[in-house]
Amino acid sequence: MSLESQLTASNLKALAGYAYPRGEAYFRAGNVESVAVLGDGIEGVVIGSERYQVRVSIANGRIVSSCTCPVGVTCKHAVALVLAFLDRSHSAR
């Protein structure tokens, strides 16, 4: 399965819960500074109160994220990064 078929907005929304609306707001505000596809996932920088390094990947069919923010996992920064990736992937078609 491709990364795009596994990293979907609906999968992300189900996983992220309360963080989804906040991450969507970060994405819409342009807080995603960079997105790069790396093997089984994506990495990037999302601007919050600081610049956060975010990684989102697929492991055992599930979305897994890590971030340098205090929350660390399944945070608004990860949501924003995935939405930027999906937007970029959709725009490239």
C-alpha cells in the first residue's frame, strides 16, 4: 500500500481526536514549514510556539507520530504535517 493510501484525513481524524481541529488550524494558517517523504513516512517542521520537528509513519498498518513538542505524540503538529502532505500530494495529481 502506498503512503498516500494509508495517510488519509479520515484515518488521521480517527487517531488524533481532539488534536485534529487544532492541527487543521495550524495547517490552514501556513504553520507547516517543510514536508519531506522518507521511506515509510514523512518528516517536517511545524511552527508553533517554537519550531518542532515532526515525523509521521505507518507501522503495522497504523499511523505513528513523534514530535519535539511537549505532547510528543499524536499532536496538532503531526496533524498539520499530514494535512500538508495530503494537500501537496493532491495538488501534484
